Amino acid sequence: MRIDVLGAVRALRDDGSPVDLGGPRHREVLARLVAAEGRMVTTDALVDDLWTDPPTRATGALRTFVAALRRALEPDRPPRSPPRVLVTEGPGYALRLPRADVDVYRFQDTLARARRDPDAVTDLGAALAAWRGPAYADVSGSAWAQRERTRLEELRLEGVELRARLLLDSGKGSDLVAELGAHVAEHPWREPAWGLLARALHHAGRQADALAALRRARAMLVDQLGLDPSADLQRLETEILNGGALLNGARTAWTGPGARFGPRTTVDLARTLALAGGDALVLSRRDRLAAVQAAERTGDVTLTARIIGAYDVPAIWSRADDPEQSRAVVAAAWRTLAALAPDGPADLTARLLATVAVESRSADLSGTERKRAQQAARQAEALARDLDDPALLAFALNGVFLQSFTRPGLAAARDGIGAEILDLATRHGLSNFAVLGRLVRLQSASALGDLDAATSHAEAAEQLAATTEAPLVPVLTRWFGARATATRSIDPGGPTAATAAAHYRAAEDALRTAGMPGLHRGLFPLALLGLRLLHDRPAPTDPHLDWGPYRPWARPLVLLAQDRVEEARAALAAAPEPPRDHMQEALWCLTARAAVRLGERAIAARAAVALDDARAEDAGAASGMLTLGPVTRYLAEAEACAGTG
């Protein structure tokens, strides 16, 4: 049995005959399990990946698809014997095939081997030739498939360039000219490819054409991106001009996986792509980290500091989209700060400290890490003020904002930070930070229950986004619109709860593919829970809801809604203290409500103490995206239960 996904999804028997996999949904289930590379995929995750709006009997339909695939993949399996290829594992399913029997695994393994061993270049050529078209070509409209297509296309392009480099390094490759010419025509922004084309032309004895290719690369980079060619490309041009040998073994670029530019140019482009959202945002974060790692490998501390500090992309949410990447960037920033001379450039030190503050999202930190990040934010702000650098100060204040969630009830203080960012950005033409300032102020006004002010900031942010090409902004303001609808749904003559829920659903659909999993996970269920609490209804109990990071605090209320009182009591006792982030007031209010319903006086008392300074705010509304209603409502209940009111 062999499965291929580098092109349309198909399965082939050992004799090469095709396996009838069934309809599009069957193929997508198989494809999704291939993408998991042997790991279990939960039933809930498969349902969410297959349907944007899952039907009522989605889980049953999924089981039907799995059963049909098992019959197709193992037609000779005896009745009642366990499947060996598509297996049930825990709460989901996994694919069990040798990596050699799946084309995408063979490709990735061969590419990894070729990175280490130049002798694998022939196998790499064969693996590249096995591509029949875009990965998962017949799985359309699925966010997971688009992410995989994008990732695998990056690996394919890397493989094309790695194969060319290995052949040129070995003294071969003059026949690569046509292939590399087509490659740069299709992917003109991949700077290493231009160097490879120039080397192939030079190897073929076409020195003038090699220099012409490098001039085209220079013109494109300068005219269209405002970037100079990398040092490697410039050095290659000099060697060709000086009549050097065939440049065997010359490196055309740094070698991070999927690299397209040198670290200096990569981070500049990544910074721009980050504002586009979706797959561009995901790739931007990955390329940014690769650029940082490449800069560190050079041993040039100043270069590394500039690469790390150049990615001053505004950040609005206190939970990281990719915590591992964020930790890696923070670690690199601390290493670089330690390596800088004590009297090193103050602007580099400030940018490194601001990077630590921005990347150290408060929801993901231990107590020690949080203190270090808060100190870094204060130091970056002080340095930026001393340097009188508006752009640097705006970046530093972004870090101050993200480190300002030290306890509940600080919306007014964050509004002051947002106001200064907005003022700086407006006076000095920092359009992306002007958007950030508006969004910070939107969140703060929302938390304080001032929907008119929040609406004004939302409209101003949308106008700025239209001129700065920031498509993520309308995604966020759409959530604010749903939050405002939820609040109005309890007013006489206001919209119905069903209308508010529909607005949340529409906002959820827009956020799903925005490339911000740190914001997305668990947000929609929490919004629905808040809406139900506004209307004094029990928590939603749909088992398909992914509560994400908010599960420990929502679970007691979900269990109470199912009349599982003792399980709810145990879940409440096990719930940790809420993280210090945008949702801390909401999670403390959930804790308070569950404690009151269960008569847990000690927990109610802790919640009351935590919420005391937030009595003027709306719970959850610091996000600007949802609300559980006024904190005072939950605070009064908790105080009454604890006997402290």
C-alpha cells in the first residue's frame, strides 16, 4: 500500500493499481491523517477541519468515512480483527504506515538527509520529480490543507535550490541553467536562487549572462523592495568580475530551512508580511526566527542585535500564537544582550529589551519570567525616552502594554498607554502603531463599558487599516461589533441572544484563518458562555466546543449545566489561578460564579479579593471581543457567598 499527497490525494496497491478512496470527504480524512505524520488526531479536531459549520451528526458521518476508508485500505482484513493502517487511538484516529510508503514523508526525509549529506543529491532529485502538483491538490477550502500546501511548497522550493547548490558545489550543474531560469522567473523574490542561476551560467561559460542575472536581481531588490543585495550575492558578483574559478562550493546564501533571503533582508520582508495575517503571518514568524538563528551563527553580535530588534511588529494580544518561537526569540535576545559590550549602542539595547517585553506574552510566563519581562519593558521605555526616538518609544510602549496585565482592574492605565502610542504615532507618521494605539484604546473603553468610545476607536482603526493594508484589523473590530451586540441583547427592544450568537459565529469564521491561534483558541466558546451568563442561562454543553486555554475555568460551569455537581466541585478545586492576561477578569468571574453555585465560600472569597479593583469594569471586555457583563454582578455574588459583602 502506498499513499501519495504531493498532487491529488491517492492510494495505490503494491501492484500500482489505484484504490477507490470514496468521495471528497473520505479523501480529506485520509489526507488530514497523513498531515499528522502518525500522530493521533482527535475526533473533535477532524470535525472542525472537515466542516466550517459542523452538521448535527458530524461525528457519526466521520465514523462512516473512517469505516469506508478502512475497508478500502485493508480489503482483506478478517472481520472483527483490529485495523492496522487507520487505527483508533484514544479519542481519535491515526495513520500507521511506514514513512517510505507515503510520498510526502519520503520527500521530507530525503530533504533532511540531503541537508546533512551531499551524496543524497540524486535521491533528492528523484524526490522532487515525484511531485505531481500542489500538495493535497484536491482538498480545497480547508484551512489546514492550505497551511500544509504553503509549508510543503516552501520545502519544495528549498529542495530545488539545495539540489542545485549541491550539484554546483560538486563541479556539475551547467545543465541547470534552464531549470533555474524558470525557477527565478516564477519566484523572483528568492535571492539565493539568483545566485545559483549566476553560478550555473558562469559554470556554462556564460560570464556576461551571469553578471546580467545578478544585475536583474539587484534592480528588482532595490527598485521593488528598497533592499540591497546580500553580502553573498555581492561577493559572487565580484568573483565573477574578477574572473574567478567556477565558484565550486561558494555559498549563495544562509541555509535556514525555506530561506529566501539573507537574514538582513529576510527579517525586513517578514516584518512587512506579518501585517497581512493568515498564512503570511505564520510564514513571517517562521522566517523571522530563521533570520535570527542565521544571524547568531555569523558570530556578529551587532548584526544579531539589529536582526532581532528590527521586527517591531505591533502586538495586541497577551497570549503568543507560537509560544515556542516566542521563547526562542526571547532567549536569543537575552544572549545577545549579554554579549553586547556594557557601553554598546543604547538603541540596540533598547530594541532587544523591547523585543523581550513584546515576545514574553504574560499568559505564557512563569512568575520569574514575568518579572524579567516587566523589568525589560521598563528599561526599554526609559532608554527610548532618553534617546528621543519616537519609533523606538512606540515599540517599547507596546512591550509596556503587554506587560501591564499584572492584576485585574487596570483598563484605565492601559488606556493611558494606548493614548501615548496613538499620539506618538500620529505626530510622527507611524501608521502601524497608530492602529495599535486605536486597538489598545478600543480594548480599554470596552473594559470600562464605554461602548461609544470603543466604537469610535474601532471605526478609526478600520479607516487606518484601509490605508495601511492591514486586513487583520477588520477581523478584530468585527469581534468588537459582536461584543457590543451581546451587551445590547439584554436591553429592552435590543437584538435577541440568537442574533448576538450569530454575530459571534460570523466573527469566529473570520478569525479562524487569520493566523492567530493564540487569540483564536477557545475564544468562541468563551463568548457563547458569556452571552448565556448575560441571559442567566446555563453554560453551553456542546462536546465539540474547543475551550482551548480557558477550559479549566469554564469546566465547572459546564459540568453544573449537566447536573454533575461533584465533578464540578472537583474541577473548581483543581482550577489554577487565572493567568494575568486579557481574560483574567472573565476567568475570575467564572470562578466566582461556580463557587457561588457550589457554596464554596473560600474560593468565592479569593475571587472577591481578586476582582475588587475591577468593580468598574466589564468581565472579559478587556479583550474588546466578548463580555460576561459587569464585574460588580459576580463580585456581589462572591462577597455574599463568602460573607464579606
